[in-house]
Amino acid sequence: MLPCRINHYHLVLAYSLILHVQDWLNSVSSKQASYHAVAQYYQGMVSKESKEFGEEIARLKVGCLLTLLVVVHLEQEMWDVYCQR
């Protein structure tokens, strides 16, 4: 077989690598959003202690939105896995 020709094995391998990379990126982006949500919560608590209540509320709202984003994303992933079975 010539080295420049691509056989079916190489195509399947490339496709599976792409799928794994997409799964990894989805997982990493969910973790990143959840860490940002936790960071916003703790910074909101710091704002509360320094009596900056407007900033506290804003940070807690952002944290809630990020948490909601993670939950929706994870539910979609679970649904996709369920549908693939």
C-alpha cells in the first residue's frame, strides 16, 4: 500500500479522534464555566463583607447564570448519550 493513500482504517481513526476531541472540549468548557461560577460566588461574598451590595448581587447573578449554563449543557450531553444507545 502506498503511504500517501488513505484507507478506511485511517478515516475511522481520524473521525474517532475528532469525536474524542469534541467530547473533551465539551467537558473542559463545562468545568471552566462551573469554576467561573464558584469564583463569582466567592467574590460576591467578598463584596458582601466590604458592603458593596450592588457588586455582590451582580456577581451572584452571573454565578447563577453560569451554573444554569452548565446544567443545561450537561443535560444535553446526557440526552445525546441516551439517544445514541
